Amino acid sequence: MQPRNMSMSGVVDLAAVKAAQEAKAKAEQTRAETARQGGAGAVSPADLVIDVDEAGFEREVLQRSAEVPVVIDFWAEWCQPCKQLSPVLERLAVEYNGRFLLAKVDVDANQMLMQQFGVQGIPAVFAVVAGQALPLFQGAAGEAQIRQTLDQLVQVAEQRFGLTGLTVDADAEPGAVDAVEAEPVGPYDALLEAAVQALDAGDFGGAVQAYRNVLADDPGNSEAGLGLAQAELLQRVGGMDPQQVRKEAADEPENAQAQIAAADLDLVGGHVEDAFGRLIDTVRRTAGDDREAVRLRLLELFEVVGPDDPRVAAARRALARALF
């Protein structure tokens, strides 16, 4: 497994956005299935802290991260700071009552995992959410800092990924709940996989066409809709001269097309609020066809980021004020 870094401070990782949508759909599917079967299974408090090795990493961390954020504690027996940090994380895992799962990795026995995550020293703490890896902190940390980081993690997991955590029952048998099962293959998985491969190869035109093929047969396919918005964005940005685009946008603040192009660059560069703010300001300054073009591009960028992202909700309110 080659982890991806995902920042919680504003960067838009298009792969992470796609994973968020998939994880959210999976979480909803899981909740519906457990409800159909008469209720969600509960885990014992003892199941909130697990030891993980390379052999079980995919099942115990990657698969579980589709239903709950998994915090990874990289430690070693000889590491004195680890012996101070690990008990705090274990206690907080129980206190947070299923909002995250703590996976402990002994680096001496699992060198490959240490290398894959780019761990330079221990203790080191990462998280995996919907299959996406992100660093939390390294070295000794105070409990107040740890709590703040965990609070942010569970908030992002719920708001962006739809992950509300595990149900905990003190009377449940330890080890009674297994990792989430793999999703069944859907009717459009081959086409969607072809689109992803085209994106990875830089064939944005091919990806656009593949997503359109899915939508032509299934207009409500959310994964294809999101993928198309991403592919079209990357296709547009791929042909730009960033310096020239930004110069034109700075020189011509009322030029709708210049501001639209600059907003695309802003978003791909991870500057979400800048992209949204630029287009909302342009809506205020323009009228007629130019204003409508800016509004439509802003709606497209909302789709790329995801409707549940709080930055999208805030921008929608600002857009409504600008329009009316």
C-alpha cells in the first residue's frame, strides 16, 4: 500500500475527494444493510485498540478505514517517548467511544510499513481515512494537542467522508466484529476503472469520455459525475500557462474568463477558499452572460470539492448574497 498524504488544512487532493465520495457511499450502504438486518453490530471497548502487522494491514486498517478513522501509532519497545505516548492514545481511543480506531504498529517487526508511510523517527502518529493516509504528528505531544488533533480528525471524517465511527457496547464480546467486507463489483466498475487509469496516465480527454459513457447510461451515477468534473478541470488546467493566466487575472479583474481560468488553477493548487472567493467577487462585478458563466463554473467547482465540505456550504451562502 502506498499511502497518500491528505491535509486537513485546505488542500484539495482530487484522489482524496474521490475516495471521500466512495467511502461515504460505502458507509451509507453499510448502515442500510445493518439496519435491514436488525441493527448495527457493536464492538467491545477492547476492540478499539489493535496490534497490526504487515500481513493484516489491508484488512485491519485499509478496509476498516471505510467505516471509521484509523489512527496508527508507530512505536518500538526501546522507544521511551513511545512508552509515554502510547498509553495516552489507548486511553483516548476508549474515551472517544468508537469515533476512531487505534492501530499499533511495532516498527522493528514491520519495517515495510514504516518505509511506506515515510516514518523518519518514532513515535509517529498517522491516520487512514477512506484508504487515504495523512500524518498527524511526530514525537512527544501533550494531551491537549493530541485531543485537538483527534477532534479535527473525527470532524473531517464525518463531514467529508460520512464516517460516524463504531458503535461500542461494554457487554459486547471482544473480536466479534470483523473488518468491513469488500464491495461487490458494480455494473460500471470496468468503465470507471478505465477512467481512473486514463486520469493516472494523463489522458484527461479519455477520462472525460469514459465518465460520459457511464453517465449516458446512468445519469445519476455520483462517482461518474464527480470523476467527470475532476477530469474536465484537469483537462482545462493542463493546457494553461499559469504565469500568463494569473497575470491576466490580476490585470483584468472584470474579465470573467480570466478569473474563471485563475480559479481553476487556484483549486488544483489547493487554494479552495481563494478559488471560491475569486469567482464570487467576479459574480458581483459582472452581469449578463459573463455573470452566468462565472456562476456555472463555481457550481462545477463545488462538485469537485464535494457538497458536504463546509467550505462549499459557506461559498454557497456567499454566492446567494452576491446574486440577490
